[in-house]
Amino acid sequence: MTDQNDMEGYVASVISGLCALLFVGLGLPLANRRVPPNSWYGYRVSRYQYEDEEIWYAINARGGAHTVFAGAFAAAYCGFALLFRGSARAQAVLTGIFTVLLLGWAAYEIWWSVREARRMAREKGLLSKRGAGGS
């Protein structure tokens, strides 16, 4: 019973720490342009990324850098959450805040990636200005 109570006091630290490792590990290959176009791994937000490798690598490099930054933020948040270790209530609040911040970051990433892929596709003539409105 004591072990469970001890663990509850570290929930936010553990979650943000694991996210930090995951984000840095997944973001670095993308940021370094080491992931070729594929259907499994990377920022796949637009069909234009499959039509032009330059678009694929540009979107994934920036997205990967953002993911590494999110990992660094999660690591810092992990350290901050350690200040409140031992308090299950504080850890629950911190976990909630971390979740909201993570969802906000994900929404921004999707918005930015779609917008940037469409902009690049338009510049390359893959997307006409008239056809840009709907999808």
C-alpha cells in the first residue's frame, strides 16, 4: 500500500519524463531528415508530401525539431513536477496541465504542418490557388 502511495506522488514526473524520452527519440531522425517518405512514421498531413520529397523533408524536419523541443519542454516539466513529489493531488493537477499543453502543441503542429504543406505545394504548382479553398 505504501508503494502505491509513493508512486502516486510521482505520476506527473513519470509521465512527462517518458514523454520527453519518446519525443526526443522520435523527433531527432525527423529533424535530421533521415526518414524517407513512408506510410508509418513522420508528419503525414498532406497528400502533397508524397508527391514531392522536398515537401516531405521540409515538413518533417520542422515537425521533428518541434517534437524535440516538446521533448525538452517535457523534461523541464518533469523536473518541475519533482518539486511536488509526494503530493498525489499536486501530481494530478500537474498531469492535467501537462495533458492540456500537449494537446495544444499537437493541435498547433497539425495546423502548421497542413498550412505549410499547402503553401509549398502551391509554390511548386501542385496546388492551384483556386483549388486551395476546400480540402
